[in-house]
Amino acid sequence: LENLAKYGGAYLSLIGFINEEKDIFSVLKQKYSEAKVEFEQTLPYKYVVDAAFPAERKFYPKRSLIVMQSTFFAFVIGYVLLLIINIIREHQKAKN
């Protein structure tokens, strides 16, 4: 009992340390075995890819659609700019 009282705390801390190290060792051993299996596995040097074929229909939008959109947005931007210029002129006239 004297030895247990003298070395009991150290014994329990060492047993806890050993159990933690045993868990870490088992995880590392599992990772090592997985890495070894991946290393020894042979991979093919060439991959088979399906042959290319032309699209059934055109993917890109039609030119007329692009022209109509750009014309519309140019009109909208021009209209907004004219409104801003008109507001600035009215503001300057009101100042004078």
C-alpha cells in the first residue's frame, strides 16, 4: 500500500498516456496500410475517352438576337444620359 500511495498517481498518468499513444498508433497503422495499398496499386497509363462528335444544333445565340439586345441597351443608356444632362441643365438654370 505504501508503494501504491507513493507511485499511484504517476502510474495512472502513465497508463493514460500509454492508452492515448496506443490509439494514435492504431490510427497511424491504418493510414500506413491504406497508403501502402495505394502505392502498390497499378494505375493504367492510358485512359479511354469517348470519341468526339459534332453538336446536333448550334450552341451559340444567333447574331440577330445579339444585335437587337445591344441596340436596345444602347438606346436605354443614351436615354438615361440625356435625362441626366437635362436634369443638370435645369439645376444650373435654377441656380442662376
